[in-house]
Amino acid sequence: MTLYYKDFDNKTVVITGGASGLGKGTAKVFAKYDANIVLVDIDRTKLDIVRNEISQTGVKVSYYICDVTKENEVDETVDLIEREIGDIDILVNAAGVWASSDFEDLEYASFEDWDFTYSVNVKGTVIFAETVAEKMKLRNYGKIINIASHAGKFASPSNPAYGASKASVIHLTQSLALRWAPNNINVNVICPGSIWTPMWGRIAERIRRQNLSKNKMSTRDIFLEHIKDACPLQREQTPEDIGNAIVFFASENAKNITGQSLNVNGGIIMD
């Protein structure tokens, strides 16, 4: 299949969590297709860096400071985007967290981890999707792509809070896809695998602290060892890999795909 530039001409894509990681990688991919890119995050400094970097390609990039877990902030931000930038055609819910600040020193997830991960990963996704969908329904058009994780498809004794939050995002996606199908809104979800982001850096640090045989390894080397041991394709995934899958779901090539989850994980999980 070929993605044509005309798919995204004059289309506005809003990316939550756009200041780093998967959100940043996704913005870079959309920039190749001349979309109007709007980044949403709570980190102004990082947003400035990402905007300046992507703007050099000649693509229009804007950003808004917003906490996705606060309904009033999301309402105000979405209204402001539509007034200042225009109609939101595509929403990518990429804002996500791994665990609370003391996770590296704990053997198992804490109750704080449950509150923290659900607040951002589930509640934040629900709030932003619901708010934007109300605008999309008025125009009878929209593409919403949520970000879960392949961790939502297998058990984890050490951090069930994260996995359960991502399993919730998968189920949420299916529910919203059914609900908004009559409004011509496609809702799909990407399940990334092992990507070298600050999130995976924390996982590797935790492994190093809890495993004496690895305490002299760098977090990067621990990550690469995981790729070698767990990934059939023997290569790490990148934020741009995830962005490519998101762009497909957002394109007209995927107009008859909704409520689906796509693993982008080098074959670590197959379903």
C-alpha cells in the first residue's frame, strides 16, 4: 500500500505526550506527510525543542501545555486548538507513564503505581478521546489512534499496574470504535514492543538494581540483551516504527479498519 501526501494535506493531527518518546517519533513521521501537527504535553521545555526540530522541515507545528488527566484543562485546550489551528482530524493518544518515582527500588508495583498509571494511561486517554470525539461527531469524520503496549497482552508479576492499564486501553479502544462507528470515526490501538525510551531506561535500571549479575552493565546494554533474548527479529523497535503504524491507521488506506490492535514488537508477542 502507498500512503499519498494528499491523505494529510490540510489535516490537523493532535498528539498527546508529544514532547518525547513515541509522541515525538510520531510527530516526525507525520511531518513527512505535511500534516499540521499539534503537540500536547506538560513539559514546555521539551515541547520547545521538539517544535523547533520539526519546524526545520517546513511543516507547521504548534504546541499546547495540558495535563491530560484534568478534564477542565483538556476541554479548554481542545477548544483553543480548534479556534487557533482548526478542526482536529486525527488524535493520537500517546501520553503514557510506566510507574511512580520509586519503582526502581521496589520488587512489586505499589498502590501508588496503580493510581499513577491508570490516571494517565487510561483516564487521560478517555478524557482526550471523549472531548475530541464530540468535535469530530459534528463533522462526521475522525481518526483516533490510542497507544497501549504489548504488555497489555501478557502477565507481569512485577508491574501488573502498567500491564493492566494498557489492557484497559485495548478494551477501551474497542468500545469507543463501536460507539463512534456511526459517526465515521475510526478508533484503533497500537501495541508497541521494546523501544529505547526513558521509560525503558527505568525498567533497565530496576533490573540492574535487583540483579547482582547485571549491576555493572549499562542500562542500554541491559535493554539490548533483552532484545537479543526476547525478540525474534533481533532488532529493537523505534518511535518512528510506531509512528509509521499510526500514520497507516490515520490514512484513508485504513478507512475500513476500526477497533483493532496492532503489535509493533518484532514478534515478541504474536496474536
